[in-house]
Amino acid sequence: MFGITPSARLRPSPYFEATLKEGVCAFTTYNHMLMPTSYGHPLEEYWRLINGVSQWDVAVERQVQLRGPDAGKLAQILAPRDLSKCNVGQGKYVPLCNHQGVLINDPILLKLADDLYWLSIADSNIWFWARAIAAERGLRVEVSEPDVSPMAIQGPKAVDVVAHVCGEWIRDLKYFWFRETQIQGIPVVVARSGWSKQGGYEIYLRDGTKGTQLWNIFREAGAPWGIGPGNPNWSERVESGLISFGGDTDDQTNPFEVRMGKYIDLHVPDDTIGIQALRRIHAEGPRRHSLGVILDEGEPVVPGFLWNPLFKDGEKVGHLTNTVFSIRVQKNLGFALISRACAVGDRVEALVNGKMERGVLTELPFL
């Protein structure tokens, strides 16, 4: 058994103690924090998400807060997506790019007020990026990391649990929209979102001292629906075709290569970072695209990022970025970031479990 050495560089979540009581047995690191990845019962955790309701500590989804008169201007400079009609209480999925059009994060942007935005980020230091851009442009905006820690309630029965705690109004929330409220005096933002295709909500805790209390409120309220602990589930997310930034992308990936083109608005202002490069990439056409791979056979793989070369007719054509044994498909599945010369139905090979395995390219999602 391995231990975790406490460090100011590796912060626990406000829900850390609650997850220990739930029996968490594995963590990963994400945004300089500990994120639960297993409670020791993978099949139970999977089917709970597919058929019931699952409770996740996702406090690692840190918020980059933009506050001030130019908060909206900075948000639009950072985001190659048109935010001009984004309303207070609305969230938008936003691929962030560098000046070369390379994807550097894919947060949910939440507009809390005309002068207040959050970027709910994946694993990278966007706080530094946003602050540097604001300073360079001389904008009147404060960039900070607020005391905000999401917890996710996911699965088809999540709506009943969250409605029981928060009220029936949550049933009318549109996807990515949210509302500020309180739960037994605890300040939160409730959003209809989450990193699964099974439906659910994210509860953004705004007081880190109340993590265990908030966890227990939902745990107790969800008991009639069989709630239990879980985490962003590798098998479900691959089956659902969900891209993981930094895992299924590299330092050259642009949004058009990984099925994010519909979230790019080429008409945004010219000072939007990366938009000139994105217009050029769009006009020329991306060199790679993201497809699924169904392997023919082989022992069930342990979920993991690979970045192993993919071959077609003996020639390297791209990379297998992840693999997992799909519980519903009962096959080893993965994602290919691969040359556009390759198409659905093509046969490919990759090194998996220490030997070359053959498979076929397919559309995403698998399910």
C-alpha cells in the first residue's frame, strides 16, 4: 500500500474526509489536488452511474474567476466562441486555444453577472494564462481562484435526488444553465452539467468549510434512490465519446481535430486569442480527426492513456490515445487521433497489453 505525503503543492478537497468514510481506495492528481478514482467496486460504481445515481468529488474542477468592468471583454478574448448573447445564469462549453489555435483547456464558462464569470477548467494552469492576458491588454479585471468546489450528482436518477434537496425548479434547468441558491444555509451554485452522458447536476460549493456537511446532505437525501460514491467513469466516458483534455489531446491538437468545431465561432472579434489561426485551419482543413477503435480481441485492458502509435497497412497513421474494456459493448474500445486519410471501416493495429492488436475504426460515440 502506498501513502500520500501531505504537501502545500497537493491540496485535499473539501469532500476529502467524506470520501475517506465512503471507502475511497485510489486517487489521481488533477489541478494540484487529489481526485478520487475508485471506491474498490468498479462494476457497482459503473452500473450505479448507468442505472441509478452516483455522487462524485470533482472539486478538482477549479474555477478561474474573472471579476470587474472588463470581465466580459476578457472572457471573449480568451474564448473563440461568441459570448455576446450569453445570459446571466447560462453556461457554455468553451474550447480555449493559444495563439496557434492549439487547444489549451476546454472549460465550462458560467456567467454569474455582467462583471463576473467563472471558467470551470480541466487540468491546466489557466489562472496564470488569464491573468497574463488581462495584464497585457490593460484590462480592468481581477483574475483569481475563488473558494468554489464542485460536487457532481450523476445518473438517470440524479434529477430526483437533486430535486428532493433543492426543489422542483431544478427539473426546468436547461443543460449548462445554473442558479445560485442555498442548501440548508450553505451557499452553492446548482448547474445542469457533468462529465457523463447519463444526465445530472454539479453543485458548486462556495464555502470550503462545509464540504462534509454538503456531501452528507445529498448522501442522506439520495438513500431512497440508492445513491453511492463514484467518479468520472472511464468506461462510460469512452463509450459516450467524451474527450479528455490532456489525455486525448497533445500539444498540437486543435478543436477541429477532436470534434469541437461546433463550439468555434469564426466571426468572433479579431483580438480573440487563436481565432486567426483557427480560421486558417478551418479553411485548409485539419490534418487529423478523432475516431473510435474497436479492437478485435485480446484480454480486457486496464483503463489507461496510451498514446501508442496506430498503424494502417504497416504505416503509422496516428495514435491510440486511450483504451478501456467496455462493460456494455463487451469489447476493448479506444479513441484514435488519426490522419484524415483514414476513415470509418479501415483496419488498424496498435500495441495493447504488450502485443499488437488489430481493430476497426468507427464513429464516436460508441453508444
